[in-house]
Amino acid sequence: ARIRYYKWDVKYEYKSPDCYKKLAITINGGTPGPTILAQQGDTVIVEVKNNLMLENLAIHWHGIRQIGTPGMDGTEGVTQCPILPGDTFKYEFKVDRPGTYLYHAHYGMQREAGLYGSIRVSLPDGETEPFAYDYDRSIILNDWYHKSTYEQATGLNSLPFVWVGEPQSLLIQGRGKFNCSSAPSAPGVCNASNPECSPYVMIVIPGKTYRLRVASLTALSALSFQIEGHNMTVVEADGHYVEPFVVKNLFIYSGETYSVLIKADQDPSRNYWMTTNVVGRLPNTTAGLAILNYYPNHLRRSPPTTPPAGPIWNDTAPRLAQSQAIKARQGFISTPPATSDRTIVFLNTQNLVNGYTRWAVNKVSFTLPHTPYLVAEKYHLRHVFNQSSPPNGYDFQNYDIYSANKTNATLNDAIYRLQFNSTVDIILQNANSMTNNTSETHPWHLHGHDFWVLGYGTGKFDIYNDPRNYNLVNPIMKNTVPVHRYGWTALRFKADNPGVWLFHCHIESHFHMGMGVVFEEGIEKVGNLPSSILGCGESKGLGKP
Ligand code: C2O
Ligand code: CU
């Protein structure tokens, strides 16, 4: 095992990823940032210098479980104090499994300002994947807003509420195309011929097979990803091998990663479109476009066709079907415990809290304390957040998931304490938002663990009958999972990673509006915390010898 050392300079710069110039957060001058390449068992060290000047920072390693290093999860308010402007922070953690992972800012809404990238962990020398391919490529899909994160966050926290709206463009590997003619006429702000916004090009050699690692870090959008004329065979999801299945379009939610195999077996005399389209919400954003270039055609030659249209945005059935099709690969199945010790039901609702629009689970809208939970728990600082237990479920009998929600929620920073090494089931129950006939898709992401995906269903979860249909034979393990419109998703995990872990909707604005919870497990087994994570709130002066 080796040490992979990275030195990052994080700052604001003017960028035009979709031809429209705005301030973006870059790492060493780029957005997306550099790809972290490592082998299973390696230690990754990233020395981050916060050169944002006026803003704090924290970076999360999405999909890396941080076993034994809970203080390196990079979640501001949960596992660390923010990195102050001018400060340098050293992240150090082990990558213990091969697969496709991500990193992104975890402070405020900085992720959507451009601070994100991929982590690719390969197998140790001499070991091979259970599928064959000639080349390995990665792309990150994203959506992009022209308003700053300050304007967006302020709108979300205001009365009257100002929603962020649909994104201005969709990016593929950091490149998109906003229609400059629809930009307010500010000279020099939108420039359609800026090379920064020329489409991403993936070059393929005819006849070869490509492993394409596709990840989504959208702020809001659920996407359909498609390569004109080419089928994709899904082989990996969130770092776990999938029993291969073929799709024409891949539905992907924020925080998910997939590997698909593509064979360059089409007419080699032309190029093809790679597209992303918004699904699940009425789209108001043009498709994201990239070019699949068949060597030796000219790189930028536009395909002779119009890009394929995306699927119907409000048809949930094919998305649910694709979620259900993802199973663990034969020979690589990790069998879940047959039963669980505890079941927690999370009803996802949109509510008012003192007139403000928020998201809540079990009518509790999450807020972060000023002292990170990990520090508060380790040092028994019981007064820094609410010590009561948040609700384990909701009133099934009386809650109608199909009508517009009229109930209020409350703000709370209490956490769920899980018994160390116990098996926990989580049922994520979706419902109608505060608007009639609207139920949104929420991708939930768990820090510090992978979970088994036991099942998906539509309607209200039936606690007596639905568990009988759980897949306990070959469930996929993931770290991010969608909860479909008016549906439910059931997960199981072992609370075996000492620390404090965030579980939240990966939609940036939803988490900002309170859609998350925190789990604590085995805090007494957490060793000394690195002093670098201390310093804010009540953690001042702690950890000094
Ligand atoms: Cu990728 Cu808590 O996030
Ligand atoms: Cu959400």
C-alpha cells in the first residue's frame, strides 16, 4: 500500500463552464477538481489550503467509510470545525475498497459552486475486475446555477420564501452550454465561443470496450444519461459490483456513482451525442451535451443527428424499475443479517416552521449545532445540542401521503443513538409536498457506511407485509439511494463504525432546508480526535495536552 499525496489550493475564480461567466470555487485552478487515483489499501493525504479569503471550507470524501478515522469525514458541524480562510487542513484516510467515489465541499452550499471531483480506487496489482474492458474513463454529471450560493441560500432562508428554481444548464464533466441569447444583455458575461464551454469529448477507438464511471453531483436534478446509439451494461454501483444488466439510458441521482461498459461498435465514420436530461421535475433546462468521438474523426465534429430526447420526465415507473433491477453480482454478494434489531421510519415532508418553508423527517427539521457532534459526543458536551431522542417513526394510521401537507414542523438538532454493532433498518417514506399533486424524488446518502437496499415500493409502506418481500438474497450495497415519488425505500446497515454520521438528502437545497438526520454509534470506541478538527464553538481549547 502506498501514500497518495495531494496538495490543493482552493479559491474563487471566474469560470464559464456553460459559457456564462460567474465565480466558481476551483481546486488548483479547475472545476471539477483533480481526480484522486489510488489503489485499494492506500492512504490518501490531501493538504487543503483555504484561499477562499472570505469563506470557511470543509471537504467530504463521499463513499469512503472512514473506518477508524471519523474525524476525517469532512462534514462541517458533524465531524469537524470549518477550515478558516487562510488555514491549511490535512485530510488523511484509507481507501479500503476498490470502486468509484466522489469528493465535494460539505460547508454551506459550496458544492454547487464547483468544489467537487472523483475518486477512483483500483484493485491491488495482479487482481482483475470480474468484467473485461480496454479503457477506463470517468465523468461527473452536474447541474449549474448562475446565482451565487449566497443568493440561493438567502432566498431559501427568507420570508417570503424564494426557491432556487431549475438550474440554468446541465454540465458533463464540467462543461455545458447556456443559450447566450437568453442571457440578460451584459456584454462579456455570456460568450458562446469561449473554449471553456466547448463540449466534453470522450474519444473511443472503434471496436474497443470502455468502462465509463458515471457519477452525479447535481444540486437538484435527477438525470437520465444516454449515449446515442449505444447500450450500456451496468456493472458497478457506489463501489459494489452489480449483476450486469443492459440499459439504453441510465437514471442517476445526486450522490450516486455507476460504472457502465460501452462497446464502440457503431458506424465509425461519425461522432455520437452523449446527453443528460432532467427527470422527476418539470424540466426547464436544456439537455446536457457531450461528444462521443470515434477516432480518427475530428474531435469536435457535431454528430449529424439531433440529440436523442430524454424519457418522459414524470413517468416514475421506469425509474423505479431500474432501481429494482440493481442487484449484487453473483460471486460478490454480501448477505445482510436476516433480521434487524431496530427499525426507524423516516417520513419525508415539506413543512412550515414559523412560516418558513423547510423539509423535515418525522416533522423534525434538522439544524446543525455550532460545535461538531463528533467533538461534543467525545467530550460529553451535553449542552451544545438537544439531548432528547428524535422520533423513531410517524403516525402511520393518520398521515395521508397523497394530500398536500398542512402540518408544521419544528427545528431540532437532536441525534439518533444507535447501539454499537446492532443491525438497523431504515424505511424512507415519501409523501406529497406542500403543493397539490407533487411528490419529489430524494436521493438519501449515508456517511460512514454502505447499506443493503432491501426494497422499493409505491404508496405507504406496510410494516407487516412489505418486509416479507425484502430482497435478502442478493441486495446491492450502496451509500446513496433514491426515494421515488409517493414511494418508499427500505435499507439495512450495521452500526459498526464508531463515530457520528450524517444521513441526508443529497439535494443541496433540501439539506440546507433541514432534510437530514445524524446517527451516533460506538462513540466510546472513538480514539483521540485530531486537534485539527477542533477550535469552533465549545471545542475551543479541547484536545490540548
Ligand atoms: Cu455527498 Cu453529506 O454528502
Ligand atoms: Cu430531497
